[in-house]
Amino acid sequence: MDRRTILKSALALTVWGAPVRYAFAEVPGDRRLVVIILRGALDGLAAAPPHGDPDYKSVRGVLALDTTLDLDGHFGLHPALTNMKAMWDAKELVLFHNIASPYRSRSHFDGQAVLESGGPGHAIGDGWLNRALKPLRLDDGNGALAIAASPPLMLQGPARVSSWMPQAMPEPDMAFLKRVSALYAQDAELKASLARAIDTEAKANAAMDDRPRTPEQMAQRMGGYGDLTPLFAGAGRLLARDDGPRIAVLDASGWDTHVNEGGADGQLARRLRALDAGLDAMKTALGPAWKKTAVVMATEFGRTVAPNGGGGTDHGTAGAAFLFGGGVKGGMVQADWVGLKPGALQDGRDQPPRTDLRALFKGVLGDHMGISRHDLDANVFPDSSDVRPASVAFA
């Protein structure tokens, strides 16, 4: 085992694109942005059912919900999303429907690559959120944080970013760290990096004062790794710090519901309930910073309108996306809704793409974070001048 491998095994936080450094230094601005990637293709008609559509129950069949958390008389939320409904009631949530990236095939890998890169229908080399960091002056490694073992494509690129995960293995004891320090004593760069990384981990520990310390504790806390609360709460605590990052990206996987999707109960309902609890934990952890926060939650593509023979749904085109937070003036639905009749569907089976996801991203980056329209069109989302930012108000 070489010394760099030892360092990786000892520490949980890395600054990508630069030597390990203190990841919570002061950054410009005071608004927060969180992007949550729902990997696996969320069924938007389940998460945000159009219960007022006259064709909803007939076309959804066994997946139709008898009861929803009503939003506006036409759209609702799945009954598992009680905390999101509270955000709607507080006018902190905007629902987008019939929304999709420019990608039109049905591969998870390619769909996620287009979602994260911001390409005009195909993946490009780096992530749109990474490209947004330079105009925000958050590109020094301190301003953006991936709650992951390594940054997803959305945060990959020339701008430096950080990555953090709670420890899932026993922490190194002092004797081990002394041996590593002795090993690094003659290497000025590695010696300084180790010292800063230890200090960074201490700061993260202070923010995550109830963080599990062993694999057994981690598994128990995360309920077999199905509980999103530790990661979402950790992100909230780190973003809440005055000297913390201003942007975070989180992954929530498990939305590929080809069989036995379920309605009010079942596998999708359990996953939505875990997501809803995680969102509430993040809101609580953010504290007063919640009022300065916008959260975007999107998936690579939607799912088929009608269920398949296995009681699930297959890969589709458009679906639902969500914008919420204390910094959002919400309580509205943005959906160019054309109904669920076969003639209105994409390829006779999918929700049609009526809104470009890049419009939502542009609206948040422009109106909430302050990036110019020129930078959005030319640099953050190349070749997208025809995509107008979504009209959303922020506090």
C-alpha cells in the first residue's frame, strides 16, 4: 500500500482538482443551492399525480391513487410526501410537469449524462454546475460540495469542488495518524495536505455531531442504507455554516420501478417516504439558512404513462421536477399540460416533453444565484440561447 492509498483510507473528505484543503472557507454570496439527482427515472405521475385529469385513473390502472395530497385541484402529491406538502402550503414549492432534458432515448447512463452535463441532447465533457462556479466565484474548491465519495459528472470540470461522506468505517486512531505523519514528514505537500485534511474532518465532525462512527452504527442509522436522513441532514448542517459551502449536490437512487411499483403503498411509496424524511431533515439542519436556500430535484427521464404487465412502469420521456426551499416563492404548478389521451402522448406511451429542464436550471442559476443570461446561454448551457429561463420568483 503506497502512502497516497493510506491517506485515502484515513480520510473521508477530498477536494477534487487540488490538494486536500480546508473545504469550508468563506465564499462570496449568501444564497444556497442544492441539486438532488433522482437516479433511475422517477415516475412523475406517481410522485405528482394529475388526479384532476379525466383520463388519470383509467390510464394508470392499478397504479392510480385513490387519495392524493391535493395542490391545486388538478395536481397533487403522493401521500408519502407530507413534508413536501407542508412546503407547498408554506408557498415554498413549485411543481414542474411534462418536463425533460433534451435527451430522447431511454438509457439511464446516457440520460443521466445529458442531465448532468447540460448538453443539447448529448453528453459533453463536464458538468453544467461546475461551469456555473466560475461566474459565481465559487470555483476554488470551497464553494461547492458533493455529498458523495467522489463528485458526480454535474460537478466535474475545471472548477475545483469538494466531496464529503460520513465515515462508514472505523476512524484511524492517533497511533495510526502518527505513523502516517512520520511517513509524510519529508514530503512538504503531503505533510501539509494531511494536516489540513485532519482539520477539515474535525470541522465536519463538529457539524455532524451525531455522525455514526462504525460500519455497524452506520448501517443501523441508515436502515440498511435506505434512510437518506444522515446524508441530507449532513448536507444541511454543512451548508448552514457561515464558513460553509454554498452549493451541494446529492444523489438519491432507486427509482427504476419496472415491477411491483405499488400505489399508496409498496416499494415506490417507501422510497418516496424516505426521500420526504430526508428533505425535512435537511430543512431542519439548515436552520435560518433555509430562507436563503433553493433546492432543485430532477431525474434523467420520466416513465410510461400506463403500467406494464409486471405492475410497474418502463422508461419514458417527460416527467416531474421540483423546485423548493425557503428562498423560493412557490405555491404554483408549471405544466404545459396536454392531457393523458393516447393522441397527446409522446410515441403514444410517454408524457410529452413540453418544458426543457435547462429552463428550470437557468431560472434558478439566474434569478436565485445571479448568473447573467449571457453566461447561462454561452457557457453554462452551450447552444441553448433558444431555451428561456423558467419564470420563478425567489425571496
